[in-house]
Amino acid sequence: MAVVDAVVDAVTRDPERKITLADIVRDTGLSRATTHAIVAELVDLGWLRRDDDGIITLGTGLLATATRVLGADRLTTAARPILSDLADAVRAPVFLARRIDDSRVTVVEYLWPQRSSAKTPPDLPAGRRIALRPPICREFLAWEPPAVQEAWIELAPDADRARLRLVLPAVAERGYSIERVADEHRAVIDALTTMSSVPASLRHRVGALVSELSVIDYLPGELVGEVGAVTVGAPVFDGERVIASVVACPNTTMSADELAHIGAATVAAAALLKESP
């Protein structure tokens, strides 16, 4: 990475200078072969431009990458107090997932309620990259054009596709996705939450297993009586594009009204983040 920095620094050091490959070799002390390979790769990435006369300048790709990085930093900074308030309001851990590109998101911030005494390791720690593949991350897809949604659904197993075609409009109408706790897992979760002697590490592993086995989300008619949720995720918009998701992690069963309260609080937090400078 240091050699890449050296090449970019040589190109940007004097904006008025018309720099060539030979100039970069001289300025950096790198071999011509190494410099040529690095410049060629950076040109392919769009970070540098090389015209017909051999003059090398900054490319639009580097500027776009820098803009995304700065924007991500601002998003994370703005999210911290909002996530902290949400964690206290819903009495559950929360995290921010940020879109990297059209196929991946990453967890960039994870917070617990301030009064939480048991801060178990998160299922998705900060830095974890997540593929935008069905059935997860539905809040990133529910507002996409139909063609994009259908292409995403086609990546799912055949048995899940009909359900996903019903779930995405339900997520968009409700405003948030729910990673659902299936009926057969409720007794396990309820037992674990009432057994203080159960090690936190075991609760963590069981929680991860329940997440894997959960039914895909809820349709409107299913949100009645006692329901369960591992996570509740609400989108953060930049214009019409979902760039991030605020996710609350109740990981328990509750009444439908309680789940609606968590959902509303999560949507409100995501809206605050959208409005942050």
C-alpha cells in the first residue's frame, strides 16, 4: 500500500506539473517495472488517467472513492448518538449497516443500552461484511425498482421465492424488515432468558442458530398475538437510494404491539440519521 501512496503522492504533489511515468520513477525511487505495474492498475481502477502523450493525472475514480469514504465517516459519526438513544429506548443492542456497493453491506457501528449489564459479543461485529443475498438485508431491497428486486429474488432457493415476492412489498409498506423467530424456537428463547445460570456464550450461540432457522419476515396478517424477532431493520435513504440500515436486535418474543413499538422507534432513528448533516 505504501508504494501506491507514493505513486499517488507523486502525481498530486504539484497540480501544475505535467508528470510522466519517468517522473514518477525518479520521484519515488521505485523501479520502472514496479511503477508501470502500479500505474497500469490505478488507470484500470479509474484512480489515474494516462493520455496519448503519456501525461498522468488523477482520475475520477479516486475522487469518487474519496467522497464515499468521507461520506461513510460522517454517517458513522452522526449515527453514534442516534443509535445510543435507540438502544436505550428499545432496551436492546443496535447496529448500523452501511452499503458498500450493490452486492455488499458492512456493519460499521454496534451499541448496547447504557444500562445493559450483559454485553455479549454481537452476532455481526463491526467490520463484518455481509453479502446482499436473499433472504437477509430486505430493507436494502424493498425500495429498489421491480427489476432489481426480481434479480435479487432469483438468487434465493426456489422454495423461498414466492414468500420473498410477498415480503418485500410488506417491508416497504411497514417501513422495516423483521428477522422472524419461528414458533418452534420461542420456547428455547424464553427458557434461556429466564435461566440466569446459562453462560452468555451459550446464549450467543443459540441466538445465532435461531437466526439461521428463522422464517422469512412477517406478512401483515401474521403480526398478531405473541410474535418474535431477532432483528428489526429500517432503511436510511440518500434521495431514493437506501445507503444504510439501522437495526435493533431484540432477539426475543413479545406482543405484536411491542414489536410495532420497536419498529417505529427504529424507523424514527433511521429518519433522524437521514436528516443529519
